[in-house]
Amino acid sequence: MKIGAAPDADGSVSSMETRDDAGFIPFGGGLLLQSVDFFPPIVDDPYRFGQIAAANALSDIYAMGGEPLTAMNLVGFPANLDMTILRDILAGGLSKIAESGAQLCGGHSVEDTEPKYGLSVTGFVETDKVVRNEGAKPGDSLVLTKPLGFGILTTAVKRGLVTEDDIEAAIEAAATLNKSAAEAMKETDVSAATDVTGYAFLGHLAEMLQASESVGAVVRLSDTPIHERVAELAADGCYPGGLTNNREYLGGYVSSDGVSEEAMLPLFDPQTSGGLLISVPEGSKASLLGALESRGVSAAVVGEVGEGSGVRVVS
């Protein structure tokens, strides 16, 4: 959860604890957004790692309908590693910062036992354009803009079950900014949005529903995009520890109807640089999907918001 400031009904602003993806304060006729994220390598290629870590950090700004303004590098690096590795990591990150339109403003590094990289990001969104992760309404459709299962695939790479070449499509998706998806979202009347990262698809959906008022959701597994080989790897017991933690935490909130526990595993998978999860009114769904398609964003309608509470997963 983030500490932010939200407009009250009378237009004034008061500080409160929220579940939004970025912290925020009123500034210049809108909201100044702030977020930070960094982590150890999840792929072996330093340049691609830098790209994924930067895209992941920038995603919180996009999830709120904002535009990144500045970014600062956060680096941990062992003294005994070749410095060309660090240069490649930073080059990968810079490529995504530049693509976002933000300005790199330096950063900070420390000596560490393993490489770590990420960004602190500042963004801005006009008050009437901000998208919160609260406000999902009964009858809304749930739209997801990237496939699930990246955590399972990178675990399989670490265990030698697949190579990075085998999961290139998933790596490319993780390195893709949510910029185009955010632009499409801002063109339409959406109710709420969040990005899908470490809490998994179901965890971030649960946060959105709980932040909204008296709503639950139905998710259709057959309509949910999942990377190739993810289902079979998960069924064979190849998944990260974070998946187990997510499943245990959400156990009382998520139920299934005709879907096995094994088949639901990708929905609990912790993602890195996942897509946007958007709650959109039925009347705006076609407009959103069209705006996403026109920007080359492959999106899927994966379920609906309804009255009540909790998430029910159906086939």
C-alpha cells in the first residue's frame, strides 16, 4: 500500500493510506506520482535484465494513467564482477527510460553481494485523467494486456528445464513498456486499473476489488492469456516460492468452479513487469479494446466485476 493524497468530495485534499500503484501528492493542477522498484537479475542477459527492471519500475506510473518525468538508477553491484556487465544493465535500463520519454537524473550505487538494479520514478497525471485501483463497478469487464506465467518460466530457466531462447516471447513481453496500454486506457472511460506484478494476477485483482465498494469478480481461465509451456511446467511443480505464498494468502478470497488447483497455478504466479489489469464499463469496452489494438497491444477480456465479494475462477 502507498501513502498518498486523494481529493475529497468537496475538492479538498487529505492524506490517506491507499492501495494505489504509486504514491502521490497534489502538484500543478494534477498529481505528482512517485514509485520505486529494484531486484536481482531474473534473466542472464545483462541488457535485457536492465530493460525488464526499468519497464517494471515505470509501470506503476502508467497504471495510474500518468507519464514518467524523471528516473534515478538504483544499483547494487559486486566489486569482483566485470564492470561491462554493469554498463550493459544500465544501457538496457536507459533504453527504456528514453522510450518512456522520461529524463535520467543520475542515481545511487552500493557494493553488494549480487547485482541489483531498478529505478526510482517520478511522474505526473492531470487530476481529471488519474486512474485509481479503486472504483471497479458491477457489470465492468476485466481486461488484461499481457500474458501470465513469467515467474514460472524464469524459475524453469534457473532449473535448466528451458533456455532463455525458449522463453524469448515472454522476455520480450516483460521488457515492453505499458506506455501504449496506458495511452489507450486514458482515451476511454475506465473505472479502475492496476499493474500485475509480484502479488500475481489474482492478488492485484483482489486489491482492486477490496479497494472498491462491495464488489467481487468472476475470472474465466480459458480467456486468460498465459505464456506457452507455463501450464505444463507448473503442473510438474516448477514454480517460484512466491506463487505458494500468494496462493496461501488469497486462499479464503479465491474460489473455483470446475477448475482444478493445478490449472489455477498461473493465476497466482508472481509477475515481473506484467501488464495492466483494467476494469472498464460495458459501454466503453469496445472503445478500449479498439484503442489497444490500434497501438499493437494484445489484450483479452478475462472476466467481469459483480456484486458481492471474492473472486470465483471458472473454466
